[in-house]
Amino acid sequence: MEPTILAAAGIEKPAHFKGQSILPLLQAKEVNWRDKILYEYYWEHDYPQTPTMHGVRTDRYKLIRYYGIWDTNEL
């Protein structure tokens, strides 16, 4: 999030910051951007009905691995 905030403020991102600004995407500019994303969600005590999951999403497919009691995969 920091690279986006810095870019919006017109401040150059320090070299030790990781990630990229999503400002060009928000401005509808043509940019070379990733075509897949990895996400993780870890079980929380307050939400026991939602399992730990790991997933990969592309424009065509989504693979989810549910971990723990569920131990299933979903494509």
C-alpha cells in the first residue's frame, strides 16, 4: 500500500520498499502487470466457520486448497 500512497503524493519510493504502486491501474493506463495472484487466509478464532485456505487465481482458473478439518482442493 505504501508505494501507491507515495506515488499519489508524488514522492519517489525508497529502494528498501517492496511492491509496486497500483496508481497506473487506477488511472486506466496500459501497464505490464501480473496475470495471477496468490492469496492466503488463516483460520481465526472469531470466525471458526472459515477455514485456512491458500489459493492461486488467474484470469481463467482459481485453485484453492483448504487446510485443516476440511483438507480439500477446489479448482
